Amino acid sequence: MKLKISKSNFRDLFWWLPVFGILFFYRKTYSFDNLIITNFALAFIDLVCLICVGYLLRQVLIPKFLYKKNLLLFIALFFVVFIVFANVIQLLEYGWYYISNSLSPSSKEVFKEFTFQIFNSYLVVFSAGIGISALKLLTDQWLSQSRYAQLEKEKAQTELSFLKAQINPHFLFNSINSIFAHIDKSNVIAREIVLKFSDMLRYQLYDCNSDKISFEKEIAYLINYVELQRLRKDEKLELKFETIGEMFGFEIAPLVLIPFLENAFKYASNHDDKQNLLKIILTKETDYFSFYCSNTKDNIVSGSLVDEGGIGIANVKRRLELIYPGKHELMINNNKDSFEVKLKIQII
């Protein structure tokens, strides 16, 4: 197993090393034997406990309670963590003095006094908890503003590119209506294709201007796309489209799923001697929406054409990071004979 060191590991190390230095000199002030090894051991005990406090605050208490506006519960749990780890520090430090046999009877009485422990452990844990919480809030605020600014910038660039490429929608719809009127009524398939294309175009031009859209409209767009592809594709491709749960009553960012479908249809296999399968499953859970898409592919198709480096999927990955930071999970498996996408989005 390889140990993976990420940027966040280095960032945490950058913060905790000076904290250890401060704790070392702080312990020197309150040490009973004034030995370097004792100062080092006590500072290390403090550091480990404060790292645990930091993890609980940054990963559990702040995101799950404070950010969800459970302020009273957050404060209560903060004080529970504060009391618990202050007492843990006391016990571990007393254990060190007991093992090293460097605590005299009179020093033992001083160590047990509440006034001494206020400065020895309670002040340390409380100050660290306040500092860690403040740093977490300031960092998240800065990241949120950065993401918002980046999202606004990319949105403006996208809208500009769209406007440059856009032809007059009224002319386009009038042209589609004219084509539809000239198609013989007996040609049901052709008329159906034009109608579905018209609905899809209307959705892209008019409905997708919002950051979020009702999923009823999004799934209607997806179904139209799938049906058009079903008409275009060879009968050798077996298509399975399934929904689990109620596909309404929630919103989603528009057009975040379609790049995966486009990729699946584009690179679906066309074998003569074995199954060609494209499977799509949409699942609505209590707090999450899940999207699953898989397709068999030809061995001759280059992996670089269908992996996550493709421009369509790369763009949607970036959109997901900006719109659903910390609220989505995306897994892409590019195997020898198949390509699979699993996306889970928090909708509440």
C-alpha cells in the first residue's frame, strides 16, 4: 500500500508544526521537573488531543450542525468535546508523570487543583477549539466566495459563447414548424423526431437559464434524447432505461447528466457476436438523487476517447465541483469492455 500525501496533508502539517512549538514552550512554563523530554511528551499529548478536537470540529460539528443551523446543539457538543479532551489531557499528563516518577507529593496536589488545570488543560483546549472553529469558518467563507466568483465567471463565459453561436430562436422554431408541416402524416417516425427535437431545443434555449430546474423538466429532456438515439441506433443495441422512486419534487442543475448519456451512446459497442448493452438507472432517495449509466464498448475504441479526460465529461465534472461542492460523489470506471458512470447528488 502506498501512502498518499495530498496538499491538505501538507497544509495541516504547516499549521500543526508551529502549534507544537507553542505548546512545547507553554509546557515548559508549567512543567514540574523542567526536563526537555517531559516538555516534549506533554506538548505531544496536547498536540494529539488538539488534532482530534480539530477533526471533530472541522469534519463533524461545524458542517453537520453549525452549517445546518443547529446552533444550540453545536454549542452543546462543542462544550462536550471541550470537557472530554481537557480531562483526557489531564489523565495522560498525570500518567506521564506517574511513569517518569517525577511528580513529588506536593506537586501532585498542585496538579490536581482545579485552578492549575484551568491553565494546564482547559484553557489550551478551549483556545484551540475557538481558533480552529474561526479558521474553519474563515477558510470556508473564502472558498465559498472563490467558488461563487469562479462560477459566475464561467457562467458569463458560457452565456457569451452561447450568444455568439445562437441563431434567432423564433426563426429556428418557425423553420422546424415548417418542416413538420411538410412531412407527410403517414411518416410518423419523422414527425416524432421533429417534435422531440423541437422540445429539446426549447428546453435548452428557454428553460436552462436558471441555476436549478425542476427534475420533471430535466427527465423529460433526457427521455426525449434517449428516444431520439433509440431511433437512430442499430437494433443490435439493447437499451434499458429505469427509474426508481418519485422523479419529482426536487431541483437539479440543468444539463449535468446529458454529457454522460452522449458519451454512452457515442461509444456504445456494435458487436455482431455478443451483447451490446446501454443501461441507464435514475434513483430518487430521501436526500439524494443517483444517476447510473453504463455501456459496453468496442475494444478498438481508445480509452482516451471515453475516459474522464474527454472535454464533455471534464466540463461537467467542473460544473459539479462548482455547483455541488462537497455534496456530490462521482465515480467513473473505464474498463476494457465497458464504461460506467455513478453520480450521487445531495438534493436537500
